[in-house]
Amino acid sequence: MDISLQNIEYRYQANTPFERLAIKDVSINIPTGTYMALIGHTGSGKSTVLQHLNALLLPTEGSVIIGSQEIKAKQKNKNLRMIRQKVGIVFQFPEHQLFEETVEKDIIFGPMNFGVSENEAKERARLALKQVGLAEEILEKSPFDLSGGQMRRVAIAGVLAMEPDCLVLDEPTAGLDPRGRKEIMDMFYSLHKKRNLSTILVTHSMEDAARYADQIVIMQQGHVVKQGTPVEIFSSVTELVEMGLDVPEVVRFQRMLEEKLGLKLERTYLSIEELSAAVAELLRGAPV
Amino acid sequence: MREAVVSLRNVSFQYENQSSYALQNVTFDIFEGEWLAIVGHNGSGKSTMAKLLNGLQFPQSGEISVCGIQLNEESIWDIRKKLGMVFQNPDNQFVGTTVQDDVAFGLENHGVPRNDMIFRVEDSLKKVNMDQFLNQEPHHLSGGQKQRVAIAGVLALRPSIIILDEATSMLDPKGRGEVLETVRTLKNEKSLTVISITHDLEEAAKADRIIVMNQGEVYREGTPEDIFSMDDELVRLGLDIPFSIKMSNAFRQKGIDLSKHYLSEEELVNELWTFRSKI
């Protein structure tokens, strides 16, 4: 599903003394099948943009096109329900939204709310649990008896069971241990590929942005300041550092090494494998 | 001989309705002025330990003492004055209607005089770089900003021990750096003892000492160098290894001989430079 934000602006508490401009003139295109990472400082407007992707916030200027629907500023928008069904958001700490008595009831709540029959919803719950790496036995358990990591997975399963065309992930692995983090990110990536989803990842992790995304958008003070492929984005280290952002460790290391050796490698490498291979070749083959 | 400010002796704890122990027979000391990182997979007992230290839960067996005081239901109020805690999720610990009210809350509870309170609120907010938000309401702050306010709330109470329970896991790199730097400065200035429960191995690498927890038990303790030479064993425990070690391993596999196992990024760069100049 194609998503396009066109010159959107959003003001919190518009027309009150508390009005605050959060984002301005933001345009982002997300064609079907794109994995896009949205990065930026805390408070740069990422979360505000994210909430426009399924019409939780409606723009105060500009328009949002989600699939065949257009949401325009300053006009009554109908049928937001359809959008919310197609765009699944995994919020930060989604386990805080668990509320049902059993894991199964929690997972089927979303799909049933959108008119899926109970039987099918239960079927989907089983599949979604498998996708997030949990055993079927926990379906009958209370979600509140689970560990933090398991609760996170159940909450994600609830979003997957809606079978969205677009997945919006807001720091989905915050607080998980490294293994859990990798498992969840790999799971989202394979789902992204298998179902040709559009995926938008809001993250502070430059490693994840470099590893999974096709496109990276950088936000600063409510604006989009840069957009490109990971290699493009991470090739301009100084610029990122000036914005107060990090670069992947591998890129930082490459720059350090280049400086020390007084040379420039052919390109920016985004994985340890690639970089070590390039450097090893250089070291072995280097004329004195 | 350094003085232990916190000691745990054979501490075990089990949550209600759980078949296994969250902590089992845990014994270790934390020394005055040190930065101790506690790492471990989700469910390894790290956060339970934090709750026990602050008397939010009491162990079923074993003893805990903080600054020489045995921790029990009578002494807990004295102990909480000495030990400030910052939790992972700021939304669960924000009580004020504005940023400055939130920081003042703890001070009010401790009966700090108003003038001193005003100074401390501003001072600690300045330290976490949130002093321009004094009158903002919490729901207008992003997660990272809220967390910095929570840290300010703890700093304002000037505890001698501060526990960070994954307190930086939601901050962006710059914010994380600033907060850790703030805590580090405070640690050095006031010989604050820092216990940092974390998944961030780069942060743990800068600690004085690391304790690795696994399934409720202390699995290993040592300096960062000791711990990170465990290599794949750490990965098996659900953890990760720091970047410089991964990078070194990749170079070794490609036939670049490196002199020792644990190298910081700088050391590794120097080593590669030496390697090149020998060709």
C-alpha cells in the first residue's frame, strides 16, 4: 500500500494558548514494499509523523494519502476505520496496552473489532503467536503472568493478527535484551519481505536503520532534513554528528581507520563483514 | 580495602504464582564510588534485584544491607533516602503536572526548605539539560525528555547510590550520552555509587565492574575486559559482544593477526596501522 505525506503540518492544541507547532512542511513518500527508517533526535517530530500514518492525528495543513484514501487538513474525514485496519502501529512499550483476561482474547480483540469472525480471529491469533516465536500453550494464560519479553511479543501478535498492509514500528525493541531484539527485528523483516508490506521503523538505532531499511528519513525540529539510502545517509558522517545523531559503529570505525591510515576506502561499508573484507584486502595487497 | 556500600548475602526471591526463583542465592558487594553494570537477558533477575535493593520487594531468604543498615520493613525509609532509583519507563514515575513540580515532588516529601528546593530543582534540571522546560506538562514531552526529568528528580534528592534500571534505553544517542555523562560527573564529584542495569554493552564496557546475571544467578563477575573475553558465551546468554570485539574477530578470520583479545576501537585502529606499516 502506497503512503504519501504531502506538505503536512501539525499543531498540538491548535487555536488555544497552548498551541505548539510539532511538524511543518513534511513530505514523505512510502511506496509499497519500502522499508523506511525514520530517525531523528528525541522531540524531532518522529512520533507526530507516525501518528499521521493511520490517522490518529489529522494534519492541520497538507494531506495524507494512505492507499486509495486521502485525508486533507480542515475537512471532515470519513472512513478512518478502513485506514486503521490497513495500517498497524506497534507503539513504544506495546505491552502496556494489553488488557484482556487471556492472551487469546487480547490478540483476537483487534481483528474482531474490525468484523473478522471469532473463528478466523482465533486462527489468526495462532498464526501470529507462531510468527512472534511464542508457543500456543500461552493462549489461555493471562498476559499479565508473562515475562516482559513475552508480553511484548503478545502485543505485537495483536497487531499482526489484523493482517495490516503497512506496519509502523515505534522503537519496537526498546528494553529487550540483544537476542530478543534481533529475533523481533528479523521477524519483522521477513514478514515485510514475505507479505510485501510497507514498513516504517522509528528508531534511535542506527545499526537497525543501516541493516534493515531501504530508505532513511532524518527529521530535525519538525522538518525532514535528509532522505536517502543507508549508504547515502551514512556517507556524510560529519553532517549527522552535527545534527546530534549517531552513525552506525561500523561507519564510525571506518572513518577512524581511514584517518589513522591516511586514506579513503572505496565506499562506505555498512556491515562488519564487508568492512573487514575490504580492509583485509587492503592490508594484504597494499604496496608500501 | 574498599568499603562495601551494598551487600547481598545468599539472597533468594520468588514472585507469587511463579514456579521458579527470580533470584537464587545471590551474593555480591557493591563498593563505594564504583560504577557497577549488571547485565543479563530479559528475565535473568536484574530488575528484581533493583526492586529488592530499594525495598519494593523483600527477599524470602538472605540478607541485604545498604550503607551498613540491614534492609527490612523498618529501615526501608532510611535506606530510600540513600538510594535513588530511575526506572525504565518514565511514564510510570511522572507524578507532577509540570516538569518542575515533578522534580520538586520528592523534595517536598523529604521536607526540603523552599529556597533550597527551588535551587535544587533548577540545578538538577540543568544537569540533564531540561531547564528550558520548567513549566511544560509531561504529556508534551517525548519519552527521552521525560526520562531526563525523572533522572533530575532523583539527582535533586542527592542520594549516595543511584540505580539506573535500564534508564537510558529509551534515549537517543546524544541524550543517552548526556545522561550518562551527567551521572558520571556526579559520581566523580560526590563519590556517588552507580548501579546500572543495562542491555547496552557499550555502556557496560565503561563500567568499573560488570556482573552477568543468568536465570536468577550471578553467572560471572569481573572487569569489562574479563567479561568481554567470554565472547560467544555472552551471545549464548542472550547478550551481545561489543563492536570492537566483533570487528577484531572478523579481522582474525580474514587472517589478520591481532596481538590480544580485548581491544578498544582505538587500540584496534592502532593495531591495524602497525600491521600495515610492517608490510
